[in-house]
Amino acid sequence: MASSQEKKIRIVVAKPGLDGHDRGAKIIARALRDAGMEVIYTGLHQTPEQIIETVIQEDADAVGLSILSGAHMTLVPRILELLREQGVDDVVITVGGTIPSDDVEKLKELGVAEVFTPGASTEQAIDFIRGAVRA
């Protein structure tokens, strides 16, 4: 739990694109909330523009993008581009979902802080986000 002296980490959990499966996003959102973070879950079928608008409006420290549709190499670069256009350079971007190993390094090269694939534990995500936001 965050101490009363510590600012709560604010994280937007988003489902970009047409992917209709959000069980994993809801599980991670709940785990992050249980770990003392303030979670803003955007729901399904968010456009990159909607996600960025939420990140800015909520003054988020981090973003967790959940993508199972295979569109990660289209959606994530667009989200990163929009963040740069808006001058947002202090938000930790993570991606979770069915991401082929060949694409993990490409996403990191583009500016994604970490990629969580199936089998990653909620504790791994919590610990990574805490460390990355505090760094």
C-alpha cells in the first residue's frame, strides 16, 4: 500500500482497437488497484486519440495497453506518436497481451517501457510500474 505521504500512482488501463476481450485488462486493473494505485479503466474499443485524451485529462503517471488482436505494431506506435505530439514525455508506457517475441524489442525501441506477455504475473507488473514511475 502507498503510505499517506506518497502520491498514489495514477495509471490508465486501456484496450485500444477492436479487440473485444478484456478479462486480462480487468484482472490487471484490479491487481493494480489492490496494490494501492489509482486505476482509470477506459473500457473496450478505444482509439489512440481517446486513450491520449484520458492520459492527459487524468494526469496519468503510467499507461497499460492491453492488446490481444495482433494490431500492436499499428496501435502502439500511433499512441506513442500522439503522446509526443502533445508533449507528454513523462508517462511510463507498458503493453500486455499476445505479443510475439520478435515484436517485444521493436516496441521497446519505439519507447515502450515493458511488455508483459501471457504468463507474466500481476506482481511483476505492479513491481515494474512502481519502480518505473518512481525512477
